[in-house]
Amino acid sequence: MTHTFYKYQGTGNDFVMIDNRFGTFDKNNSQLIAHLCSRRTGVGADGLILLESEPDYDFKMVYFNADGNESTMCGNGGRCIVAFANFLGIIKQNTHFLAIDGPHLASIDSEYVELKMQEVSTISSNENYHLLDTGSPHYVALKSDLEAIDMNVEGAKIRYSEPFNTTGVNVNFAEKINNDTFAIRTYERGVEAETLSCGTGATAVAIAMFHSKQTTANAIHLQTQGGVLKVQFEPHSSSFTEVWLCGPANQVFKAELEW
């Protein structure tokens, strides 16, 4: 049977996007999802996203990692599905949708999407790194000479080390450019490799850098391998609220495939 799908990307983080409002896609078929995400034998993507109907919301986002397993929140994927919903005519400028970590607000202006992330209330820090959950669990460490690091090697070492190897963790290395700008590289669990960008990772880096007094800015630019994201937030004594992930998201192509 021939199926229509779309390819979307946000700062180089790319996704197979499927309109599943009629429930025709078998989301329990992890082998098919992994095949579609394969860059050598399939379409090629960091993940697959289903847009589904959901009562009381504009739509529901269901996200799968490239390994075929349903996963936690994906920030760039969330921005891309907003662009997809706009393309389908489900929304115009503003939206209220449901994801695995709860409701999200978002807006789109041309190809620029602003996505409200969940409040962050817990950050675990030590001398070398920070741990926090921004919809997905993240490890954040400040590094120098970021471009010289082999992320697939160094990221995997941390992702598979104790105590992270049970459920996995996304690994982010950041380098300070100036008070409100950081370069960032991310190794993503589920993809099991470095990705060009990670939205929840950018969010985690911005909050961790403010928390550790590396910046006094509450609107921070993150230079990913695939482009620039902006994260803004309201800091409080024990939490970060009004967390917004902002950046470009656009359709790459539409195609049909038999599966």
C-alpha cells in the first residue's frame, strides 16, 4: 500500500512526519519506524512523528526515536509538527497541542516557530556536569575547543556509563561564546549518534548555564551544528518557568512510499 509522508527539519534535526488522524499508521511496528528513519535503507531521519487527533487539543504529537521506539519529548520535533499542522490547515498562527510530557502552547510566523516547554524545577549539579529534564533527560557539561571533540565517541561513553546506561541520557557539551551565546553539540539516545541540533538539549544547556552562573541572560542563543536556536525563560529561586524554544522549522519534501 502506498502512503504519503513528509520530511521536516528544524536547525538540521530532521523528521519523517505522518498525518495519522485516521489511525492508519501502525505505531506498534518499531521495525518499520526504524526502517523509515534509516539513512541508508529508508527515508532517513532523526525520528518519526505522528500527528493525531486529540479531544480538547488542536492535535497530538507522538514521537519515535530513530531506533523505532516511542520516546520522550522532542523540542525541535515539537516545532516541526507545529509547522506541519499549519501546512495541513489545522492551525493558523497559535496552537495548543498535546505531547507525551503534557500540553504545549506554540505559535508560527512564516517558518519561525516558538514552542513553550515544560517548567524545569529540578537540576542536579556537581563540579563537572549538570543533570536536568526538559521533556527529555539531559547531561550538560561546559567544554573548550568544542569542534575538536568526537561527539560519537565521547557522547557514547557518558550515555552508556553508570548510572545513565539503564534508561539512557542525552549528552550535551557547550562552549561559551559570550554572555548570551553558547555553542552546543549533542549526542542523542535513541539516535545513538550526534545530531545536528536538539531542542530539549538547547533548552537544557541554556537553563544549566544560567543556573551555574555562566550567564546572566534569560534569553540565550544556542549555536548548534545545524543553525541557531533561542531559549528564553523566567528564572525563580527553585524553578524556571515560561520556557520557550524558538527557531526555524520547515518542510523539506513530500513523497509517497510503499510499506
